[in-house]
Amino acid sequence: MKVAGILGLLLFAAGSGQAATSTHCTANERIVFSCATDIKVVSVCASGDLTQSGGSLSYRFGPVGRPEISYPSSGTPRDVVKAGRWVFAGGGGAWLAFHRSPYRYIVYSAIGRGWHERAGLAVEKDGRLLTNLRCRAMPISELGPDFFSSAGISDDEAPFDLP
């Protein structure tokens, strides 16, 4: 099956003994975040030229190979993407929020003492949580301060509590 250059099913092993994760990212894109929920796949893909001042990030959600949402479209300012971090006793986490008024699509990944790992997609409308879809397995994730800094993503002023 040819997948280079198209939105389609790409499989990546998350690590030894872990299941493969599907993604909406193409072979020419960097997978920033991707996981399967109980119903669909959520991915954040970066263009190959992503830097502090250039390139793009895209949020995609839907069935594998047929994303129903792909945001932002090309030409949209990068300031629609914001980042945040949590610090917990025995852990921490991070999120990326794609602002598309009145909605906010938030991918997150966190770990904490006593509850282990959580990752998924939260969707808010006008600041209220509409849904939280958890990843079925560990996601592919680069979320964190190093990535946010290298990609020039500013802090999200809107708070986000781990669902």
C-alpha cells in the first residue's frame, strides 16, 4: 500500500511490546501527537519545516484515512495554537490547544503518581468541556516544553484541567 504524500494509515511502533499507533500524518510530516480513541484517531502533524517562526501544525480527527476535521487550513496564522503544562507530585504533563471559536480542541498527555498515564482529546465550547476521548494505548507524543520552545508556540492563557 502506498502512503507517501497522502493522508492515510501509517503505523508506528510505540516501543518494544506495544501496539502500533495509527495517525493522520503523512510521510512528509512529523508526528507531534497521535492516538486512537474508542471511536476515531486524533493526530497533530507538523510540517517538515517547522521552526520557531515558520512551518505549520495541523489538528486532525476522524476515521483513519478520512479525517473529518483538519484545522487550521493553510494560511491561517499560527497563533491559533497554544501550549500548556502541568506539574504534579510525581509527574507532569502538557497540552496543545487549537482555538477555533467557539471551540477549543485540546490534545494532552500526562503522568502522575497513583494514576499513571492519561492522554487524549478534550473538546470545549465556550470554555465548557463537551467531550473527553481517552487514548486506548500510549500515544505517540512530543508534547512538552522542549517541543513548544523549538516550535515557537506561545502559552495558552485559558486554563485546562486534566479531565
